[in-house]
Amino acid sequence: MYELDKIGTETFRLKYLDVANVGKMIAELMQNLPEKCSSVLGEYWRVSSLVDSKNRPLPSPKQELRTLQARLFWRELDLAASENLVSKGDVATINGLIGSGLPSTCYAVSVEKQQGVFSTLASTFVISLSGAVANELNPAVSQEVVLYSPFGGLEKFGTVSDLHKTLQQRLSDASNRTELLQGLPEDERALVSSVPAIRYARILEDLFEHCNNGVLARQSRDVIYQVRKLVTVGAHTEAAWVPLDSVLSMDTFVRSENARNVLLIKAMLENARPEWFKKAYVTNQQLYVGLEKNLLESQIQLHELTKDVVTLAASARQAVEAFISPGTDERIDPDTVFVNIQHSVRMANGKRVEHIERKTLTQAFMYGAHDQAGRYTITLEKNYDLARLTPENIMRAIETLDLRLAYSPARQRVYGQQNVKEAMREVLGRKTALTLFGAILQKHVTSTAQDIVQRYNFGDPSIEASGIALSAFYNFKPLKDLIVYRRKAGDSNLKTYVLYAPGSPMNKDWYEFSDLDSLQRYIGLWALEEEGRTYLRTQVHVSDRHNLEHEVFGKEWPRGEPRERIQGRAWWDQVNLVAWVESEMLKGSIQSVLDWEDAEEKAVTPHWYRNAPTSDRRLFNRLTTDFKAIYNASKDIFHIEGLQKFSRKLVMNHLNEYLGRAGDRRIDPDRVMVKFHKGAMTLTQLFINWHLWRSDTNVFEKILLPGSNTLRDSIRVSEFWWKDTGEPMTELNSSTLNQLIDLMPGKHYSHYLKSNFLWTPDIDLRANLYRELKKNEMFRAALTQKLNGTLPSAHYDWLIESIKGLDRDTRTPDGVSPGSEPGEGVYEFWLEGARIAGGYVFGEGHVKFAYIPNSPGKSFIWVGDLSKAIQNDRLLGEHLRSLAGLRGLDRVGAYISKSGDPQGSLPVPGLGGTHPVYNFKAEYESLINRALDDLDVLTTTPVEAFWQETKILLEVALDVISIFVPPVGFAVSVLKISHSIVQGIIASSHGDSAGANAHFAAAWRGAILMYLGKVASVGSAASALGLLSTIRDLTDVLSAVTGVPVGISYVTAVAVPHWTPESSTRVIG
């Protein structure tokens, strides 16, 4: 025997210790080892080793486990009641019996072993709902009882005899017997006879203390049993230790809980099924569930093929995990590592806007690095003992990996593979089969439609499937998910058309039409309703979104009448079918979807951004962070409530105060329609328009009420009805309206604008924030045009210097009057004598650029090209017109009309009447005064209804700050949809994430999220219903529920929500 590491050296031999003594000591240790282990385990459960902040001992592990078991029972009881496994009355009874402190009416379940000895099953008990107390429950007594068992959960029986028979049957069945006998120590299970007697002795102690003692006693016995096996048989392999590890980690406890969860989820699913499913024949229900299962299988297979590139977030997560993880055996999830990113923007007045974002490490990598001049600082929320997880290394890796650029080629490599396309085709085929069968059960379509689709799926060459595009005139590309099935032969107007439109309005996926005209009209009418517009926005190709908004949604179409009464032709005549080139079923649809998503990804990260120098890309990232900071600092003080919304509140308050109505009885003037002689409008609009009409009665009478003597006379004969139902409204009459009609919302709104935006003590701060917003807006526009090749670098450089020069405020010289034309420097943009809101003219020598904010194309346009640009892009003309203000509407409109006339010569834009920008306080005041001037025109002069709500901050900002990838200059409508590629959310135009992770099976995703919402809590230390603390436990449960092997990756992707970055902003100095 030698000292450690000194073997072979005589000096270090331990003469007082020989091999024989050591052998004897080991033998003595091994003889008592099982009992010693059990004793140490018991000590662990009994003794509390932790203290609170006041140094008081915390509950022992045994007490904690007892509390946990009690909590599990009560929560499971409530859940079982909500799923109708037990009644609400039973819950009340059990609460009274167990929680009352009265003598227990609960009974343990014991089974007979050899020689007539009985052993009690741990955590298994019976509750007598009658409340009768006896030393032992008699199977012959007729009373309702509830059985609670680890693997079966709560089960109700009409009599004790029914319970007794059920337990006997389970003990005679091999699998059920194994589960039931898990309540006994392992060495006792083999001693239970094949048909044992069962007894129900009353539990004399606290119920949950009894359950707790049973679980720990079983564990203690099992530890002795397993250690003795190790001592006897030997522990020479890893496998020999597995049983003991299982006992110590309480695997049986967790597995039994999972089994109960499976039962509960299945009950949830059954109860959550829609009524049409419950009313269907059992065979149809079984067929539908089988189709659901098939779909889930294909979804999981597709996910496994694409999981690393399905979104930018998924791709980034995988790359960051590889970077930070110490090795293949130890992985760190970057979505659980939080960082704080701090960035500051210096304002012209010396103050700073400080912006701090809390986001995951994955999101930090997705966003990318800033340029050297505007670097942010990054700090970790926790200290990780990993060399790679330091701020310096993280920053270096963000710069090196540049994940945003790496995503596109990685995505294309995966989705270009034939097996991925086949997997997508399989998913689509199974999804259409499932949803079509559901549509048949709901009677949305007939068997004729089913026959057409099925024949196509089985390869019938006489049936074809096509895409569908909104407008041939504007060369719209096919909508993303819509498919039209029809027979090839015959008159196009005399054959059945079957439309597949997943997620469409009316909560339908399938539609059947008797002719092409009906199909075109139905899709076209979606443009008349907000729900339909929202759906079309999610389906239209990224290149068509401008035309969708301006050429379809921007037009006035018939409204408010039933579909079947709308007569005449409309834009939807252009809705057309798009033939696919496909060799196999649905290949054309899959290629169309891939093309759609590829365009979406390119819109998020366009080619000019990819090809830009690293310094310019990082500058763009920084300018976007600047914008987030300025936006957050400005959003509250710059929020201007629109005239319509302001007037609605004003009218509603005065009207209901006059009528003495409060709470739910309040009348909403936007929901009340008022009818005059030949016109109808909402009550709010009537009050707004009254300001104009009372100032010029002749105009009012000429337009709306020929033959009426006075306006008040016309009000006396008005009618009122509810806008949403069409029912007459009796709560309001002409007399009441006459008393209130002189409210004049326009005057109140004028005072609101002045008092909140001009007569305010912080006007200097507002002016400086407005300056920073405009500068940032122009910096980003100029950089975008430089990178996409529409602004030469030489012009870019002096434009940037000119924008920076706006930091210098100077006093407006005395006696300055508007000059004739803009010269060198930065001038206000006046066009044909009208100020273009937010626009400027930049001059250097003979070169002049007009800046048009938020232009649909270029924002910086050479003045000499302005008329030509309007001729080439009608939307640019409309946009300029909207910026001109109501007083300049006619003059600017005339110039735009001349520019757009292909027959005439291009006019020279009149830029006279302008002057240099001296200080930005005047620019801010000009913006508000323009709103006041428009209001004055609107309420005193009969003009075309071209009212533009004044906005200092565009609504797009709400989307920009919620997305952690810079928008790199693409349009509002693009940004609102592009969440899908970024983070797996198919968002509506309002950012609605109800369609989150829509590439997963909808039916089972609903089941998973229902389970998470009611039972589990992913990410917490322990779930609401027990020890489901890891995704792995969740996958086991869901695999058992669905009957399909559900992997960890799939459950993580479908169930774990994306973290929305948190931010705080303040102005310092």
C-alpha cells in the first residue's frame, strides 16, 4: 500500500496498512452498505440544509415533497372537473372531506401477498363521497367512491363493488398489474399472488402525509434492494448502476405523473373538439383522427429536415449554440442566455438618448454589429464560467459570424434538396386530405368537390390544380397558399371550381363554386372587409403589396350590401388562374410557395444589403438602433390623436352625459347611422361635417338636401339605426340631436393640437427629438439609395454632410421673406406654392435633390427628374399630393396631372416661395400649424375629402421596434408580413401572431398549446402539475397522446414562445 501517485517508491509505502486489513475493512463496509445508504437517504429527506434570508431553516425535502403531492392532487382535481372526469359537486364534496380536518373518509388500497400478509400501495387511495366513516371500506356497501392512483389519476365509480371488480381485473392483466404494483417496493411485487385479495383500510393520518410516507418508504426499500444487488452481483458496467439511479431520481414517480397527464390531455382533446366533429359518425371521427395523425407524422419529418433553416431565428440559434457550447456532450441553449445591449444617440443640444434592450443571445447575433463610430456595449445578465461567454468574445463573434448574411445560402441549400420538396409535398397532400374531409363533415362543400380533389390527388390527368392571382392587369403573382381544382375539359363557366384557401375568412378552408365568375367575385369581395384584407395581405407576393394597397384597397368599392345584391363588374374580373408546370401532384404549388418565401427572405435582406461593404451594413444596423432609441423617447409626446377618434370620444362623452347613460349603456356614435334626405353617415361624421355645413348652408342643401329650408329642419326628419345590425335606434331622436349639434369637434380639436403640441413647456425637447427623427429618416434613406445604386457616392457624401448641418440652429433673420428658388444648403420643399410636409430641397452648385419622406420609391430625387419620376410612378404622384395640405391640393394636383400625361410635355416643377431651414423648432411648429391649417380648410370650405391625419411618427415604427432585424429600407407592407421568415410567425398586417409557427400541424399544435396552457409551464423549475421540468418529459407525454414519436426539437419549436425583447429609453443631460 502506497501513498497516492507514489507507487513503487519504498519511502512512501504505508507500512502500518496492509492489504489484508484493507480487505477486511471493505468486507465490513459492504456488509452494511445497503442499510447505510438507506439511512443516509432518510437523513437527506428529514433534515433541512437551507436557510432563508433571516437564517431560519427552510422546510425539509420531505416537507417540500408532501406539499408538492398535495398541490398536485388539488390541481389535478380541478382539471379533472373542468374536463368532466368528475363533477363540480364531487369536487366540492372532496374539498369538504379532505380539507375539513374531520376524521378521514379516505381509504388505503392494500393487496395480499403470500402467507396472507397485506402491503399498501403507495399514493393510491379511495375517497368515499358519502362521507361515512368506517374502519374499513366494505365492497358490499352501495356508495359512490373516487379512486386516485399514480398511473390512473382520478376515477369515479358508482359503487365500491364496481371499484373492487375493476381493481381485480387490472391485477389479472399483465400491463395493468405492472402499473398498479409500482406502488409496492420492488422486492415485494413478486410476492403478490396472481389473484390477490384487496382491502381498503381507513387512513388515520393526514392523507398527504400518508402518501408521502408511502412513497419514501418504497424508495428506501428499493435502495436497499438495488444496493444489495450491486454488492452481490457486482457493478462492473454502467448498466448495472441504472436501476439504482432510477430509484434515486424517482423515475416511477415522474412516469406515473406523465401517464396521468396523458389521460387528462386526451380528455381535453375530446372535450375541445368542435360540435361538428362530435356529431359525426364514430367511423368518420376515427378516420379524421387518423388523418390528423398522418399529418403530424409528415410535419415532424419535414421539421427534422429543415429545422436549422426554417427561420432566421432557428438558423441563428443553431449557430450560436455551436459557438458557445463547450463540446458536443454539453450544449447551452442561447435562447436562455440573456444580455443587455446599451446604445446612446447624441442630440444636437448635447443631450443623449440612452437605449437599453434586454434580449436573448440568439437575438443579439441576429441583429448584427454596429459601425465603429456607434458601437453598443453588451453585458451578460449572469456570470458563466465559459471562456467564450464574455462580452468581448461575444462582440467579436457577432462581427465574424454575420449570421444574417449566412442565412440565405443555407436556406437555399436545404430547400433546394429534392427530398425536402417531397416532404413539403407530402405535408400539403395530407393537410388537404384532412381539411377537405373536415369540410365535408361540416357541409362546406359537396361530394362533387371531394371527388374532384381526390381524383387529382390520385393522379387523374383530367383534373388540374392551379394557382390564383389577384390581378392580371398588374401582373400579380400567385397567392401563397391558394389552390383551385377543376376539370380540364368543358366550358370554364359551366364547371365546378374547388378552392382551397387555408385560414381564410369565414373560418373555412374549402369553397365550391359553380362557375369561374362566382369564384372571382368571392375572392374579390374579400377586399371589401377588414378580415378579408388582412388575409389577402398575408397571401400576396411581396412584389405586389404596393399595388394591393393602392390599386385594390385604395379604391372605393361597393360596401354595406349583401354579397348577392352587388351588381356590375369590378376589379375582381381580373382575378385569374395561373397554370403550374408540374410533373406530379402538387409540385407546382410547392414550387410557388418556395418562390414566395424566397422573395420574402430577399425582401428582409435584399441583395444590395448583402453586397454592401461591411462598414455600410454595420452603419445601417446602427441607424436602425438609433431610430429605435429616438422612437421610444418620442412615442408618447409625439402621439397625435386623429380627428375622427378625438371627435368620437368628444361626441360620446357629451351625448351620454346629456342622456344620463353610463357603463355598458353608453352609446358609441361610430355605431350609429344617421339618414338625411339622400345621404347617410355615422353620428360622429355628422358632428364633424356640421362645422362646414353650418358655415355654408347653400353648399349643404345643394349637395344633400335639395328643397330643405334649414339644416335644423332637416335634422328634425332624420332617422337613426345601428350600423352593425341595421335595426332602428330608439334611444336617440332629432330633438336630442338638435340640442347637441353645435358641439363643433373641429374647434375642440384645434385647441387640443395647440395646447398639447405648441403651448407646452417642453417644446424645445420636442423640437430636438423631431430633428433627430428627421435626420435619422434621411440618413437611412440616403444610405439605402447609395447601396441600391440610385444615389452616386459623391452626392451621398455631401447630402450626409448637409443633413448633419441641420444640427446648427440659427436665428431666422429679420425681414426674411420666401425666396424665389432654393439655393445652396437645405431648403423647405415648396411645390407649386404648397409646402410638402416633411420634405426638403438640398442644393450644391447646380445640383438639387428633393427629399420626399416615405416615398414609395426613391426618397431623394434629382429635381430635374421629378416630373419624369411622377410620370413613371403614379404612386409617387399620389404620395406627393397627400403631403401638400388641403390648401395646396389643387395646385399640386394639377402639376401631378400634367406630369402623368403621356401626351403632353413634362412640366418644370415650381419650387419658388421657399427659404432655408434656419432652426428645427420652426420646422416642428410648421408641422403642427399645417395640421391646424388643414383643419381650418376642412371645417370652413367645401373641398374634396382628402384629409390626412397628421402623424409625427408613422405606424410602421410599432413594427420596427418589435422586430430585432433591421428593416433595411423596405416598405411598410413588407415589414408587417416579413416576421414569418425572421422568427416563424405568419403575422397579419396588425402584427397578430395567432398564426404563429403555422408550418406545424394546426390540430396537434392546438393540443400542445392547450396542454401547456392548462397543465405545464415550459421553462419553469417545475410545471404546474408536477415534475415536468424539461422538454424531454413533455415529448414523452405528447408522443403518448398523439401516437406519433414527437421529438424534442419539434416540441421546442412549436411550443416554446419567442422572447420579445424588452427595452427602456431615457433622455440624459
